[in-house]
Amino acid sequence: MALPRILGVLACIATLALAACATSPTGRSQVMLVSEAQMAEMGAEAFNQMKSELTVSGDAATIRYVNCVAEAFIPIIEGGYAWELAVFENEAANAFALPGGKVGVFTGLLNVAENQHQLATVIGHEIAHVTARHSAARVSSQLATQLGVSVLARGTGMDPQVIGMGANLLLTLPFSRADESEADLLGLDYMARAGFDPRQSVMLWRNMERVGGGGTSDFMSTHPSPQNRIQELERRMINATASYDNARAAGRRPDCNR
């Protein structure tokens, strides 16, 4: 790309950033150039693509178990999302969540998450990516770089081709380390408030580290190291366990069994 074009694109992004700056739940600055409705449309398209390319599980017991854990989060999550969950037959220890409330869990994760609390650690983490609008921020930056101001300035009348590009970006662009750390902390809060034991989050990441051996699991390939994330979680564990105790006292006691 020629230098004048690069400078032009950067200038466009800077202009948009000033006009569309948002703040994440923990106070981080984010650029939001696409609406919630547009992101939900991209999320639905990406989710349908995943369901067409992967094998959706038909195991009733597994689906019931995963749904039980996921549904426990609904009362404590704001935003009015219409959550939809799919379980995929895949050996990867992985899960994902897409804008609009689409959640996918791979069956390989159930070999690592030993109980409902550990599964809730991952689901809470993924839900946090949605509520913090991490996907919207990374898609906004990427689309601005590729398409410039003129396309994104169309607002809610965004071209269907652009929606398709955004859906593909959701499936390919990794979250930043800052996004992952924020999702860890928000997810810890969510799971505790939903009635899951936050102390099990540490066990989950130790399991992930063990499964990864000398390398890493699929889930951790773009994430902070297990030791770093465990240290951050432990620093917040006193508050998290207090939230957990309050949730239990309020009657939020999930009972999800495989």
C-alpha cells in the first residue's frame, strides 16, 4: 500500500476513533463503529457458518448439561441478549461466543472442565467477550482499515457484503491479550454471581495447562499464559468468593450434572 493511502486510512481511523469512542466495563477505551444490531447480524451469520461446517452434537445429556450451566448466567447478564447455544462434536478444548448471544461449546472442553463450575469459568469468559463488545471493537478497527470511512459512515444501512466480511472477521481475528484478561475478570464476576464457585476457575486453567503439556491447548493459543491469568484471578478471589456466598444465600445454586 502506498504511503499516501496508508496515511489516509490512518487519518480516517483517527477521525472515526474520536467520533465513536466507547468505554469497556473495566474502563478501557474502545472504538465502536458498528451498532449492536449490525454486530448481532454478523454474529448470527458467523454462527450459522459454524453450524454448517462443524458437527452439532445430538447427545441429549451433554446438551442438557451445557445448557444448564449457560442458562444460569442469564438472570445476571444485562443487555437483553437472546442467547442461543450449540454443542459441537469436536476434540478441541474450546468454546466461543458471538455478538447477539450465540455461544458454542466443543465437546473436547468437557474432558478438561471437570465439573459445572469449571465449565462455567469458560462460558462466563466467553459471555464477557460479548458484553464487553470486544468483537465490535476489533471488527470496527479491521473494517475501517480495509474499507475506510465512506463505507462505515453509512450507519445502519451497511451493505450486506460488509456484514459478510464482518462475520468472517469474527471467526478469524483473535482477541487482544487485554481483551482476554478483561474477559477473565468479568467472567469470574459473572460465574460467582450466577452461583458457581469462583475458586474452580483456578483449577480449570491448571487443567488447561496440564492438557497443553509442553505446548498449549487450542483455547489458550491466543490467551495469556495460565500462570499469569491464575495470578490475576487469585488477586480478585476474595471479592469473587463474597459474591459467590451472596449468590448462594439468594438461592442461586445451579445443579447441573452430566
